[in-house]
Amino acid sequence: MLSIGLDVHLRCSCLCILDGHGKKAKQMTIGGSWAQVRTGLSGGPSNGDAD
């Protein structure tokens, strides 16, 4: 199971996805609209994107 945290603001949003063990699977800052946030979520976690 994945957990997703969103910090939503007018100009940009921060997204963090944690795996079932609480380890960061993906973290990103998304500028712009809800459509761009949805695009970030639809990509799902990727080992290469974790910070």
C-alpha cells in the first residue's frame, strides 16, 4: 500500500509518496494546475525519482 501526502498551494504543490514500509518512493514539487498534480500522481512511484 502507498501513502500520498500533498501540500497544495496556489502556485505550486508538493507531493510525497511513501511505500508500505514508510520509505520515500517519490517526492516532487509540481508547479501549476490540478491537471499537473494529477499527472504527477498518475506516474506512480519510481525508484529513480526518490530524493
